[in-house]
Amino acid sequence: MAIVLYSSFKRIATDETLLEEFQYIQKYSRLIHLLQKERGLTANYISNKTAENRVNLENARSNTNEQLGIFANTLDASDTSSQITQIRNQGDQGKATPSSTTKDYSLIIYRLIRTLSTNSFIENFHHTPQYLIVENLISTREHLGKLRAYITTLLNNEISSEKDSLYIDSENSYYLAAKENLLVILGQNYPEIAQEITMSNTIKRTENFVQMYSENKASNLTPNEWFRLSTQSMDYYFSVQNKLDSLIEIKLTQNIKSTQKTAAILSATTLLVIATSFALLVKYLNLFSSRISTLNIKMKSILSTNNFRIEIYDTNDDEISEISNSLNTLLKFTNSLIEEKDRLASRDKLTNLYNRHKFSELFALELERYKRHGTIFSLCIFDIDFFKKINDTYGHMIGDEVLVKLSSEISKNIRTNDVFARWGGEEFVLLLPSTTIQSALIFAEKIREIVEKISFTRNFNVTISIGATEVTQADTQDSLIIRSDEALYESKKTGRNKVTSK
């Protein structure tokens, strides 16, 4: 029973990790989709500079910027934003052609796709069929997006050469191959969705037009009509991914709840067996001497307090002492099982800090204490500057060393009632009870200086950016997190390695 219970808690931790990684992939995939859309609209606008096309392009850019902002702390967003801005400026200033713009956007998208496929943060999700589905959906949209941009340009310019036909044939073959791989994996896991894609009239019309155009047959669509049709197809593929996202997220959540229920039943059963055994033993041993009476009192105390750390001492060498020793073994096993359960449920496996779930529980208690008694507290969120560069330069083992050593050094310098947790990736949170924002800023500056002086295996140093805020009566957990995160973003935006409050 102990092995089954341990496996249940381990499964909960694994599924929670998968869910966190999957939610990261959802956001990343949306960023790629928005860049694909912006690429097509940019090529269309350069070929046909109408007011309507300009409005559509500006809306797409705004959506891309908003999604890119989500990754400000985890993605190499500064370089990506800079490259996108440069491409936009060249297009707006008339220094780019549809072809060069398409190529420049495609290089950024390719780099993002490659980063997704090698990102260690989602190493568990990489090995699931759901990841292969997402990967092939992105690839299918990418090849279709290139066809959209290229054919739109040709239609706007009313030209087409043999070289153009060869390119369209080549890109179309890549698109069809990616789609075929997608349908195979979907057929094995979500056959009804695979059937929906196969029967989609929008997809069929788009593919038929591409085939006709590559064969130099008469086009029955204007450039804008073709652009709308192909965009509908790309949006359709993205809607398929959104539908799959919902199914996968629901399934993972159900798995976690089901395993938690099983673990709770097993825990209750284990405790019931122990309690029943104790009760029967107490009833039997009441027939014996004062030693039995003493043993009885201790066992009742254990049952009433659920304190399984108590030990029963008996130095005699007889059957009663053997019973005491056996009970001690059972108590130690029970206590270790409970402690392991609590540790698995509340600790981050790499840094041994509180995990996000446990932090949220303690955060809620502190907020409730403030609402009832007015006990002030402050919240700090911080992450490691240029952590992705450390992983890329030295490898993920050194990156893990940075996370572990930083967590250890900070833990040595906080108070016993402070709550320090790993929020996700290279991001951490620190709850400071009975602390005003002025004191929190002084303490945060101290933490920043401590981190700056840490030396690592490869003789490099790291810095952190910190955002801090103080609770108010109107606050919720979400509003405090958002305000601290905004302060962190301001620290990043204004140079990193600093503390900002909001």
C-alpha cells in the first residue's frame, strides 16, 4: 500500500508538471500563429497598399506585441522584438519587397519553432503524442502561411514564372506532408478531429486553388479573396489546436484530481488500518500489568493527536517489549509516509523550495490575516537576468546549478516566517509578513547584492531583477501578483539588476 501511495503522489507531481509545460506551449504557439498572420498581412500590404490592408496590418502588429509581452521574462524577447521592429520599419519605409519581408519573418518563426522543440522547460511534454500534434499543427500552418504570402504577392503583381511554380510546388509538398503526419497522429489519438480536418470545405478550397495556381490554370480569386481564404484555413488549423488544447488541459486536470482522490483514499485507509490495529491491541493489552497500562496511555495519545513521531520505550526483553519495538517501527513508517507525502505535494523537486501550489496556499492565509487583523505584508517577484543565455552558453546542468545555488543562498538570508518559493522557470516569489514596502525594498536590495556576489562553477556571476509591492485592502492574490510582475517588468525595462516597487 505504501508503494502505491508513493506512486500516486509522484504521478500528481508529474501531471502538474505536464500541465504547466502544456500551458507554456499554448502561449508560445499563439505567438508563432500571430507572427505567421503578421507576415502574410505585411506581404499583402507591401504588394497592395490600401487603407484597409494597413488597418489589418496594424491590428496584427498590436496582437503580436501583446503576446510577445507575455514572454518578457522567459523568452529572449528583447532580440526578437528588435528584429520584428526592424522588419516593420523596412516595410513602412519602402525598403523591403514582399519576398524579402516573408523571408525575414520566416527566419524569426523558424527560430521560435526550433527553440520550442529544444526547450528544456518542457522536456516532459516533449515525449507525449500531444506534443507531436502541436508540432505538426505549427508546421502545417507555417508552410501554408508561406504559400499565402507568396501567392498573394504574385496575384497582386499579376506575374508568375516557372521558378514561381517550382517554389509553390515545393512548399505545397511540405505543407501536404506536414498535414499527412498531423492526420496520422490525430487519427491515433483524436480520430473525430482528424475527420473534421479531412472534411473541411475551407481546407479543400485552399488546397484546390494552390494546385490550380501551380499548374498555371486560370485564377478565379482576387488577391484579397485568396488572402482571406488562406487566412481562414490557417485560422481553422489554429482553432483545431485550441480545441485540442481544451481537451488536453481538461484531461490533465482530471488526471490530477483522480490521482489526488486515490491518494486521499489510500492515506485514509492506511491510517484506518493503523488506528484499528492500535485499538484492537489496546483492548487486548488492557488485560496485562502496569506496563501494558502505560503502553495503552501512549497509544491513546498517539491516536488522539495523530502525532506519529512519538516513540514507545520499553527496555525489557520479553513479548511486551517486542510489541513496543514493532509499534515503533510502524510509527516511524507511518510518520515517514506522511512526511514524504507532504514534501512531494509542497516542494519544487530541483530547488527544494515551496512550489507554486504550496505558495498560493500560504499566500491566501497571509492575505486573510491582513483582511481580518490589518497585519501588513509585502510581496516580491524576481527572476534571473539573461537566464536563457546561461542555458545556451553553458548548458542546462549549469543552469540548474544556478537555480539551486541561488535558492540556497537566498534561503540562508531570509527570516523563518518569510515564504520563499519557485514560481516557475527562473522566476521566484518572496512573501514578507509584517513588512512595509519601505522595509521590503531595503531587504530586496540586500538580496540583489547577495545574488550578484555568488560565484558559480564556470566563474561567472548572475544578477536578478526584482519587483515589489505592498498589500492594500482592495487587493486579491491576482492583483498583488500582477502589480509585482509589472514592477519586475519595469526593472527589466530600465536596465535589469535593480529593484522597483509599484
